[in-house]
Amino acid sequence: MSSPEETVKLAEEIRQRQAADLHFPTFATRGFGRRDRPGLRTATSQRSNISAQHDDDDETKEDARENDAQASNSAVSDDQTQPVTMADDDDEEAGNLEMDYAPSEEPETDKQAEPSDTGSKDKGSVKDQAASVTQDEGAADAHTDQVSDEEDKGSSDEEDEDVEPSLKYSRVRGGVSDVLKRDTASAFALSPRFMALGTHAGMIYILDIDGNLVKGFRLHTASILDLVIDNTSDFVAAASMDGLVSISALATAEQYVFDFKRPMRCISLEPNFGRKSSRAFVCGGMAGSLTHREKNWFGHKESVLHSGEGPIWTTRWRGNMIAWASDKGIRVYDTDAKQRISFISAPSKDVRGDLHRCTLYWQDDRTLLIAWADHIKVAKIKQKAAGGATASSGASIGSNSTQNASSALSKVGVPGAGAGHPQYYIEISAIFQLDCMIAGIAPYGLDYLVLAYVTEDPEESDDDDDEHDESGSVHRAFKRREALRPELRIISRAGEELSSDVLSLNDYSRFQCNDYLLVPSIEAHAYSAALLAGRKVRQESTEASQFYVVSPRDIVVSKPRDEKDHVEWLLERQRFQEALVKIEGMGRTTALQNGFDAEEIGRKYLNWLVEEDRYSEAARVASKILGRNVSAWEDWIFLFVERGKLGLAIPFIPTSDPTLSEMIYDMILAHFLQHDLEKLLETIKEWPSEIYSTPAVVLAVEDRLKSGAGRKEAGTEKLLMECLAEIYIRNRQPGKALQYFLRLRRANVFDLIRENNLFTAVQDQALLLIEFEEDLKSRRTVPGSKHGAAIDLLVDHTYSIPIGRVIAQLESHPRYLYMYLDALFDRDHQQVTSFADLQVKLYAEYEPARLMSYLRAMSSFYSFERAFSVCELHDYVPAMVFLLGRVGDNKRALSLIIERLGDVERAIDFAKEQNDDDLWEDLLGYSESRPAFIRGLLENVGAEIDPIRLIRRIKNGLEIPGLKAALIKILSDFTLQISLLEGCEAILSHDTKVLSDELQRSQSYASYVDDESVCASCGAALVASKTGKGGDTWTTARQPKVVVYLCGHVHHLTCLLPPANVPVVKGDGKTSTEVKCTSTQAFASTPSIKARWGRVAHQQTELEEEAGKTGEAKQIAQASLIELSSYGPLQRAQDATQQFQARLKYEARLRSTLVGKKGCPSCRKDGLTMQQGVVSA
């Protein structure tokens, strides 16, 4: 830590040097040497430059060290090197820090053997390819535009001609062409609204974006060396060779012209120059001073920011950072802190700024692109941490010492050392070395766009021209290298060259590196800044990016190639398939707007493929290209026919959407008929039958089938028949296909007949169908129906296939006839009644087991004599017995059973079947002399014959084997029968008792009826509802009678009988049911009381006579007495008895009337038994 006295002394020394206008390198980096600094690793070969001699030996050694180190800095990317942190701005020694990071020096002999110009191509070149860019029509003079093909074409061009360029180019038209015909361009600036062009004659032209001249003015007498437009597009500033700096407003009369007496090389305006009243700018030139000038109340204030390092070649101002380049290198100045930040050395001390311009471009506020000579450097301005530490551990010592000194100087009042402003440092994030000189650089997205100045390789002179310097070094004299066409290259951030385009400019061989300019548009700058910041951008931003390449005779604008350019490039190189894919991605509307017709391009593609003999590929892509264009399809097919390649195109020919003419499909089928029958069959199955001419195809196939050509090869005839059958089926002509199905022995022929109702078509092919079925049976492993599908088909459709017609065809094949008649008999025996005699014969021959059942079933339809003859012929005794029994010759039949069969059981069964006593007697007579028959009869005796009768006929002394067992069996059988009868009787009695009880219980069930009950017939209420308290007397009197059945159903009597049939209740008229009396009156009607009433009545008569009452009163009193005497409990009992008897009579008459109804109508409707009804009121 230095003392305060030393700090004050150092500050005084700084003031003195600043007052003397001496360059004072502030805060030199101290404390570390070259070994402590990380080295920059390069991937390219090293190349050294021979430095010029200096009088001072120390300077010569220092310069040589710097040249060696700078020559080793080749393309270094972010991922290959560690970022280099530059030291704070100080003296030249600090500026050489970048060189100190270079690898060790190469041997002296190697350095002398290499050329000094860094523009030559070396082993580490990042150039990969070049694409020639042609001029627009009528762009420039003919003598400068015509270049021989022999010079431009080489082996490398032939290899890379299929690589698409990344940019497209066009010359700026309008007034620019007229201006450059009479003058040459020296400076160029661009804004969103217009362009500014400076010429060597001192003129400044304002042009619109299309190149049309807006205005022009002249403020200078010599070449305009730098031209800038403020970001408000209101002012244009120019620096000229005549020493003048001018700032002109475009919309107003405001104008500033400053004379600096020395040629001015560069100028830069402060941000938002047009909106600020300070009107500040910086400029520099051959005087070697970077001058800052701004406007205040007293005029313009001028201050020198830097000087003493040679001419100021270029300067650029962005935000609070000003960067400029001098012979020593590049410096950055912070306008807020009013101090320089750091120093970046030049690529080499031999680099001349007047020959190789240093291009500075602010990619954003903190990223500076530097292109100088053949080097590109990317400098990042970063803010120091609070403690003053930087990203590099080695540089942190210098940074800390600088910060400490800066804080000390601020305390003593040294200008530019104020505190409170952030401290910055510069970090070199990438260094690239190219194989050419760089005339300009601009950001291209995340990559870099470089305008390369390329020259031919130098040719060495004779040995006599060698020169020797005082140090003994040999300098070889070289002829001036001729300039080649400039190139526009895209360099990735990793240092790889992505593309390279050769620009065809007028008089390119006459110009030097500084004669070219590369100016990006505002859109290109904004697009790159957005990508660098990690923001999303639209595709339109990329397409709007433009880059202007300016030469003294030309202004060429380059743009990123869009989809339209890509498609055009593909079409030029006949890469039609890729072009069609891109056009399809555009969409039909967009493609047409861009002038691309997919159909036309597709036809060109197909023609090109055919010309190149790539028929398979042409056939494969045709469907997508031709689409639904029928005429185009047909033309294309005929082209393949002419070339004899129709077979390759057939798999891709459409059959629908679109559908071509019949002639095309007929031609294809004819091709298959001649060359590939299997493919013909497959195609017929796949294609719709409507698209080709069926008669023509059938005729062609039948002709070949009839010609016998199909028999020469095995299987050909079969394929032809299959083709015909398939065609007929697809054309809904199954009848014609049937014959081919039969000949092909198709198993589905019967399904074909049934599905298409072809029964009438096979009326005369019954024998063929049965033979076909028999053939299938022999090959079939799984058993089918009894007689086969053919017989079933004939039997199931006898209405379409008459029986007589089938029998006529099968007469020569009795077995098939038997099968057919047997199937008919199983299906419906009535259908074979007329063929009964024939069927008896067939059964006797082919299936005797079924003969007996047939004879029994069809005994009414066949002839007994013929049937007996057939059976006798085949000696079928059971059948003969059955037939004899049918004709009534029972004795003969029984004789056959006994004599021929000897079967007792059969004889007994026969006797039982005939149920004839004489036959039983004959059987007993036959059995008398046959013990076996006697035993059989005893064992099988039943109800038909009395055992006693049989036993009595046994002769004495006749030995019958098993007689005892037979008798025991008879007794056991009778015992069993008696037991069964008794058991059945018991069961019957029990069931009768149970059913009787159930009947009684069911008839005693009660039925509930209330106001809500309804009639089972009409659904109306059974009982009339009561209205009011006492009810309606008329309604009550009209209440219908109801009938209740034992089943539970209740009906109105009027619903069962008409009112006219309902019996009427007749009264006796002796008593009146309307007389009402009290209990006292009823008591008075008793015999004991009547006597008393008599005396009372006599007395009453007398009194009435005396009173002289009227006769009417007497009659009333007598009537009352009579009525009272005839009414009482006894009388009521008599009335009730009479009413009950009348009711019984009425119900009896009503029941007799209802008997005809046969029970409950509801139960009768449901199918139940009849139930008896009961009538209730």
C-alpha cells in the first residue's frame, strides 16, 4: 500500500503529462509476466511477417516478438480457447498483452521462407467452397463483366457446383448507375428510410431504398472517406480527405462544417444525435487525434480523447462506448466514466490502415466485432465485480491495482478518474484468422458475414533481385499480386466457413481492399441482435435482412435466399424431386404466386427421368405429379409403351380418381395376357369391371383358350378359365361363369348357384354336379352331408329343378338315382310316391337296412307284387313276411317266420300285429311239435293268449327244456300284474279324494266386493256410488244385479244377458212392504192383545156414533186397526220367507238362463274351464 505522499506525487506527474499533451498510458498492468498468462491455442498453421528494421535494437526485438505472436493467432473459436481478458487501458506494454499470449516463436528459417502478406492462402484456411454469382442483365460495362469460363471453372468448382449459395444478389438500380458512370463511390451509409453515397469527387447523394436519386449536395472538394447517418435518420455526417467534417440535416437547413486542416478518415455521431441539443460527435484522421466535439451555450466545445498513436482510421460510437482504431490498435472509451477501458493491439505492426481498413461493428451495446487485415476478433465488454475482480485470474492483479489508483486519483481531483461509475473490462471471446484480407464484416444471424479481398499467389523474382538488410535478413522481391473477384463468406462462431460466394463486380482487378465496403441493413442488425439476446424472431425478419457490398463502380445488395430462390436453384440443377417437395410445402396458392406450377414442373421431371432411363423412378412418382389430369396420364402411359416399359408403369396407373379411358386398361390387360397370366388374374380381381371393356377382354381370353396355346404350358389353361370366371362374376354373369367353375372343380360352385339363383341354369347339369361332388368327396378330409351338397341342392330346389328332369339324367347311374330319391324321401315322401316301385328296387340294391322302413311308410304307393318279387329276388325274408301280412296271407307269412327265420319272438309279434285268433291258433298248432316254440310262447305270453290254453295243448310226455322256468315266469308275471292293478287302484282313489277336496275348497272361497270393484266385462263400478247423505232413491232402485263366479270374477247381469232375457221377480200382493210401524204397534198384533183391541174398538164405535163423526174418519180408524192387526214380527218373518222363496225361484230361473253362457266370460277368454256363477243384488 503506497503512502499518501507517493499518491500525490504520482497525480502531479499525471497532470503535467496531460498538460503537455503527451500520451500517458494510465495504470500499466503490473505484477505478472508472460508465463503466468494462458496461451491461445490455434488450429491452423503459423505464419510470421518480416518486420521492418528500426534504429533502436530494443524496439526491433520487441516488434519481432509481437509479429511472431500475432502471426500465430489464427481461427480460434469459443469452444477451442479460453477467453482472454484484456488489461485496463495503459501504455504500449500493456497493449502488447494480447501478443504475450501467443505460442513460442518458430525458427527463423521458417519465418523467412514464408511470404509477408497475410492474404495468401495457407494450410489453415477456413474457406470451403465458392459459388459464382452472376451479374444482373445490363448491370455494367461489357468489357469488365465478361470473364472467360476457362478462368472461372476448375476442378473444385465442378465438385461444389451442387452446393446452393446462402445468399442471392442483385445490383442496385435507379440513379446509382448514372452516378457511378461519372464518379466512383468512396463511402456508403444506410438507414431504414434512405441510403447515403459519398464519392471521390466530394459529392453526397441521398438515395431511396430502391436506388433512386432523392437529392445530392457537395460540401467537400475531395474524397468522402467516411459517411454516417444518425439513428433518427435526420442527419448525415461526412469526413473527407480535404480535412472537412460536415453534418447536414436532411429535412431542415441545419448544417455544420468543421475544418480540421488534415485529412479526416472517420466520424461517428452520438446516439440519438437528432434528438439531442448537444450535437456531439467524434472524428479522427491523419492528425492522429480522436476529437470529441459537442455544442453548448458558448458554441462548440472540442476535446481530444486520444492522440499520439498515429492516424485514427475508424471510429464507431454506440451507447456510452466509443471504439476507434489507430496504428497501434483498438481502444474503447467510456463516455460516462470519461476514461478509456482497454487496449486491443493490431494484428501486426506492419499492418497499414490505409491499405487494409480496420472495420469496427457494434453487434450490441457490449459486443464489438473487429475485422483487421486477415484477423477477426470478438470483444466482449463486461462489468467488473464489486471487488474489482475480472474473469481472468491473471488480469485481476492489474485490474485491482488500476482500481486502487483510480480511487486515489479521484480524491486529489484528477479528471476522468471519478468514482461512482461502473468499471468495465474487455474479454476477447474469439479470434479467427482467414486466408484473405477482410474488407468488411457484419453479423449474419449468429454467424458472421465477411467481405473477403482475395489476391493471386505471388510469383518470386530472380535471385538477383534479393535484398539484404543490415541484420542479414533476406528480403525477396515480389511482383504485385493481381486482385481476384471479392468473395462474400459466412463464418460460423466456431470458425468454420459455411459458404463462400464469388462476386462479379466491375473493374474488380483495379481495386484494393479499402475500396470495398460491407454495410448491413437495419433489419439485419436487429435480427442478429435478437438472436444474440436469445429472443424469438419471425421468419420475415430473416427475409428482410440485406447486406450492401459497395465497390467504386458497383453497389450489390445481397439477401438470404428464401424458398422461392431455393426452388429456382433446384430447378436449374434439375433436382426436380426436391423442388416438388418444397413447392408442396408452400401450398398451391403460395406456389402460384411465386410462379411455380407444380404440374408443369412435374411433367418436366417425368420427361427428364425418362430421358435418363430412370423408368422405375418415373413410374413411382407419376401418381403424385400427374394427379387427376387424365390426358397427362394417358400421354405418359403411351410414352412408356413407346419405350417398351409399360410393365414398370402398370403398378402405379390409377383405376379411380382419375379413371382413364377403356383403351388404356384394355391395353394393360392385353399386356398381361401375353406376358403374365398370374398378374392378369390378380389385376382382374383388383380392378373394377367398369373401367375396361369386358367383351373385348373376354373375347381375347377365349380366343387364346380355344387356340390351344394354353395347353402347351402346365396351368395356363386353368389360369385362363379362372380369368374368364372372375370376369363373368364381376360383371354379374354367374350363369356364364358356372361352367368354368365346374371345370375348375371349385368347391364354392354350390354357393355360387344358391347366391345367384342359378337353379334353372343347372337343370340339365344334375349328373355333372353330382359327379363333381363325388370328386370333392374323394379329396375332402372333413365329412359333409349324407349325400353331398349336389344332392342337397337338387332336393332343396325341386320347383326350379324338376324331379322328373333330374331322374331322366340319372337313369344311367342307379347309385346317383338312389341317392337323389333317398334324399327326396327324407325331405318329403310325398314327392316320391310316383317312383315308389323304383325306389323299392334301389333300396333293395343299395341300402337294404332301410327297405323295411320304406315298405312300412309307403305301403299305399308301391305294387306289392313287384315289391315281393324284388324282395324274393334278394331273399329279404322280413320284407317278404311284411308284404304277405299286408296282403292278408298271414299263414304263409307265419310259415316263413317259423320255417325260414325260426324266430319265436318275431312270430309272436307278427301274431300280435295281425290280432287274428285263427293266426294264434295256427301258431299254437305249429308249436305243438316244437318244444322251443312252446317255451317261447310261454315266456312271451301276454294278454293276447290265455296261458292255460297253451298249457293244455302240450302233449303228455313232451320234453320241453326250461318249462319250469317258463311256468315260474308266467306266475311271476301274473303276480306282478295283480300288484300293479292294486297299486294303480290305490293311487287313483287317493288322487280322486285329493282333487275332490281341492274342488270343494276352491268352491267355498269368498269374493270381496266394495265400491271400488269393477265389472270384469265392462270395467264400470259394480255398485253405484252414493250421492249426498241419504243417496239417490232412483239410482238405488236402478242398481243393476251382479253375477259372482267361483273363479272370483264379478260381472253385471246386464253385461252377461240382454235386458229382455233377464227374468222378472213377481210379488204375491198380499202384504205391503211399505207399511211401517213402531214396536208398540207390532206388539199389538199379537193374539192376546187382539182381544183387548176388540173391546176397545167396540167402545170406540159407540163413542164415535155419539160424537157424530163423519164416515170418512170411521173408515180410517177401521183401516188402521186392520193394518195394525195384520203386521208384526210374525208377519215380517212370513214376508221374509216368501221373499227368500221368490229369490230362490228367481235365481234358479236366472241360473238356467246363464248356463248357456258356459261359465265366466273372462276365464273363457283366457282358456280356463267353465265356472258356475252366483247372482247377487
